[in-house]
Amino acid sequence: MEQNQRRTFLKNVATGAAVLGTGLISAPFQSAMASGLTETGTADVEEWFNKITGKHRIVFDVPECNSIFPFAWSRVFLLTNQKTGSAEKDCNVVVILRHSAIPFAMQSGMWEKYKLGETFKIDDPKTKSPSVRNAFWQPAPGDFKLPGLGNVPIGINELQASGVMFGVCDVALTVYSAAVADAMKLDASEVKKDWVANLLPGVQPMPSGIWAVGRAQEHGCSYCFAG
């Protein structure tokens, strides 16, 4: 019975996501854009980008779960700059989580409560099963190892400690929370509020992910696709 319910839930979410690619979503999507987006405050977000002052600047565009790479590449950028004479303080790394990568912006409690691992097809690197936690938030020592490098500090909190900036797409939060709410027979506005209230510390909501990627480039960041 439980297995059937899980399949039905995932089918409903998948159907909702598939509709996003058709004209049928136009009116409701415009309505969500008009009334459902988080009040991020454009001035506050613009000020966030003003923190980009380093000599070497890069933005990682993350629209999909791509294993460890969005986080590993952020660390590699910092490490190789150090190797070539540039300290962390002289570098800026911006990571924009958008589209189906938005679960990485949320606390583990949201992953368990809303089955985000199953919904977004993200497996736990330890269990190899649909994740019920954000594996990249406060990972245990030794959770992530790379051949030839050994243990690498690529947890979001570890990257933030090195100055890496994380933003998340509010359009994706709006649309996907509505799809999940519909599948679970919940109120869409309440699910959205829950997701936003449980964003990781220091993660900045953006009007949209593509808006944020553009702003980062306007602030001198080189573009790198990481999804």
C-alpha cells in the first residue's frame, strides 16, 4: 500500500512538472509570478551582489543535480587559485541553485517531509537511495573523497566559510512547491512558506535563477555551467 502511495505521489509531481513545458501552464504560472514570489527586496539582492569585489570571479549555474560537481568545482576554483598565488579573499565564487537543483538550498527536514530526494531524483551519496537529507549541508568528516585528493571540504557550510555565495531561484521555489502541494493535497502557499522558512542559513533568494546568473556576470563573474 505504502509503495503504491509513493508511486502515485511521484506520478502526480512528475505530471505537474511536465505541464510546465506546455502552454497549459501559462495563466497559472503568470498568476504565481504575480502573487506567489517571495518579497526578496531588489535593493537587498543588488547589495548582495556588491559583495563581489575579488580579482578572480566565477558564477556556477546549477539548474540540475549534477552529483558533487557544483560543490567540488567551487572548491577546486579556490584551491587552484591558491596554488597560483591568489588567496581566498581575492576570489569570489557565486553558486546559483535553480530549476531542479533548488532542494540543495533547503534544510534536511524539508527533504524528509516532502520526499525531495524522490521528487527531484537525487540519491544520497552514502545510501545510493533517494535522499531524505541535504547531504551537502554540514557533512561529516570523510563524507566526500576525491581520487588523488582525499577528503575535500565541499559541504555548503564549508564553502560558505571560504566565502562562497549561494543564491536560489524564487520562481523555481514557487512553481515546484505548488506542484508538490498539489500532489500531496496541501495548500501551495503554506508549502512555499515552509520551504522559504527552511532555506539554509546564508542562502539568498533571488527573483529568478537566470536573473541572478545575469547579475553575477554583470558584476564581473565568468560563467560556468555546473548542472
